Amino acid sequence: MAPNDMSKIVTIGEIVVEIMAEEPGNGFREPLALRGPYPSGAPAIFIDQVARLGQPCGLISCVGDDDFGWINIDRLKRDGVDVSAIQVTSEQVTGTAFVRYKPDGDRDFVYNIKNSACGHTRVTKAGEALLAQTRHFHVMGSSLFSFRIIDEVIKALKQVVASGGTVSFDPNVRKEMLNIPEMRAAMEMMLQYCDIFMPSGPELMMLTEAKSESEAIREIFALGTSEIVVKRGAQGASHYSVAGAIHVEPHRIAEIDPTGAGDCFGATFVTCHLQGRGTEESLRYANASGARAVGVRGPMEGVSSFAELDEFLADRSSRPRSSRP
């Protein structure tokens, strides 16, 4: 299928810049050297990776009319993302995420998202036009941070589903955020709409009553989800469907910056899947995409083309192992 014949992959949500501390430590309560700004935001990273794979795609969001907003729009547009549904406003500033690595490898974040421009994301006329071209809609749990944006996500999702499109959902959320009632309710609703559920490790069980992975998988399938893709980081990845399970081993790579790796993984799997590649091939490419991303500093700097993924895989021998339930 020629690229011009493909319908678009579209997502909605936050666009921010990321600014990271040069040195590890705890928090930001003292002056320190910073690096950035880098284009960022989980939906923005996801859709940029989709574009780098040659798939038509677009993003619905909102940025401020400032340098932080334009650095994102310019980057996305350059890589091939349809930016027509990204509003630019002078009323709010573009969101920010300050990041510092702790000595144990964990991270501290200081966010300005809910009260920034992306907190005012709307499905405008341009957004409706973009959704009319959409074959697949992707939702990030990190984007479900207020009643206002949850309503917009549901509006967009229903338009795509009504037109026969498919949906994927990546929870991408810290456990404590589930204490926000509207966020948990929105995530539980997403499980009833999504065709592909893409949790990271413990997120598989986070929205269920299950006590084990196998119980969680059965519970999620019972809601109507047809595929579950579990990102396991240093333990590889797994795919579950009624046909069985496929597991892929991890790639050993020096970790420089893990931010965005899961977004690159998800974008690559969805793109390969939509382009008609087999499940094993899609999972293999996605696994490589996530691995490449952790080896580059900057949340959006580790996105990959198919040529780069082929070169990466040519140097490694990770092969999927299939099994039946």
C-alpha cells in the first residue's frame, strides 16, 4: 500500500518542552545546570515516531505562542506530522517538564501541564477534519488529567469509532494519579473502547481486580480488548491475543535517557500493525524502537526510521518465542 493511500494515525494530548538537570540528585531546591529545551510530551513523542516511519499521522493539541510551542510545532512538521489541529494561543504558555535523575536511577519531575496551553486542548473544526481522515486513534493515560480534556478525548474517540476506526490505549500513568477519581474512571472506560491495550509492566494489573497477570489478561479481554502488548523494559515485551502469546527478549543497551522509549515502542507497534505487518514482526520492530530510544539523550531525539531499525536489528539476534495459552 502506498503511503498516500494510508489513513492517518492520530492522537490527542499534551505538548511540552523537557528541561533536564545535567547532574543526578534529588529535586530542584538548589541552583543547578540544566539542558534543554527538548520537544516533548507523550502524545507528541508517539506521533513523531509514527511520522518517522513514513505513516501519515496527526496530533490534536494546544501550545502557547512562544518559543517552547514553536520548537515543538517546527519539529513535528519537519518530521511529517499533520500539525493543522494544534492550536496556538497567546492566552497560555506552553507546558514544561523539568526532570532530574536521582542517584538510584529514578527521576524527579516538576510539571506545568494542567494549567498550561495543553490543558486547553480542544477538538476544533481542524481537529474534526483530521479525525475524519483517521483510521486509528491512540490515547495516552497521561493526557487524561482533567475533566475538560477527558471530554475532548471521548469526543474524538467516538468520532473515530463511529467511522470504523480502531483504538489503542497506553495507560502511561503513575500509580498515585489513579487516586484522582475522574482519571481512574476515564482509564477504565478506555479499556472498554480500545482494540489494543499497551501497558508497561505493573500497569497491566493496575486497572483490574486481578491478583496475577493471567487473571488481568482474562479480565481485560472480557471487556472487548482484542490485543494486549506489555512493555517490560529490560525484560523485553509480550503480546497476548486469543491466538496465544508472543514474547521478545530485551536488547542490551547502555541507558542514557529512558524518557519516550515506551512512546516510541507503542508508536512503532501500532504503525507496523496498521501497515499489515505480522504480530511477531511488529513486536520485533517495536522492541528495537524502544531500545534505540533509551540510548539517546532527549525524549524525542531517539525516534527511528525503518532503515535505522533494520540496521539496529541486523547487529542483534533477538528472536520472538511463540507459545499457546
